[in-house]
Amino acid sequence: MLAQRRRERLDCEVADWERFSALPEDVQRRVLEALGCPCVDASTRLLLVRLERMGILKCL
């Protein structure tokens, strides 16, 4: 039996659109998909937290 990845709720929004637009297109797509989803997996959560630390996102 495969273990399911734990999914967590993380509420974020783009705080700096100029810096966000400078990110690679695949990263932008991944972030935008995560923003539209009520829950994110652990690897996506780490990406969002990193972008928050960079000032690109604002997360609650």
C-alpha cells in the first residue's frame, strides 16, 4: 500500500507581481495552481514558504 502525501492548507497571495513575473514559467504555473487549491502537498508548501521569505508571496 502506498502512503498518501500529507496535504496542508496554506492561504497565500502574490505580494510582488513584478518579482513573481521574473520567476520561471513552470514555477509561476505551479504557484498559481497552488493558490487556486484549498490544500497543497509538502513540496509545494516549501516552495510557497520560500517565495514568502523572498517577499514575492504573502501567506497567512
